[in-house]
Amino acid sequence: IKERASSHEWVDNACRNAVQAKYRAGLALSQAHRINSPAVSMLEIKFAESVTSCSAVLLQAYKAYTQKIRSNMLSLPRASKQWWSLNRKLLQHGANLVPLPR
């Protein structure tokens, strides 16, 4: 069993896979540049597509997470401790944020 600790609760497996795919595409492009491969232009296109795809996946996951937090907050009285805890999560206060995984 593998458990990943993250201060970004919204990062799921789809996000990790998208970041890894972007990293692999960038690595392939870097290697192609290093050896002056004729496939550089094709790899540049693939890298640009992976960057766009990764951004879309991350944004979708983040929006879904914030929407879930907001809907949970709506069901709680504003004076409750849980409401303020969710508010802190939503505003990302009190968390030691670490960079997204590569």
C-alpha cells in the first residue's frame, strides 16, 4: 500500500498522471534537442499538447475540490468550528504548501 502525503488535497491520480506525462514529454524533447533529432518539431507539438492537457486536468481537479468544500460549507452554520476549518482549507491558510509532484 502506498500513501502519498500532500498539502494539495485536490491532487489525485489523474493529476499525478498528467504531470508525469508532461514531464516525460519534456524529457523526450530535451533529449531530442541534445542529439539534434529530426523529430524535434513533432516532440515540441506533443510537449505543448501535454502542457495544455496537464493544466486542464489540474484546473478541473482544483475546481471540483473547491466546489466540494463550498457545498460542505453551505450546509454548516457559519459560527461552527467545522465551517471555519473548511474556510481555512479553501483559502489555503495554515497549510505548508509544497510544490506539485513532477
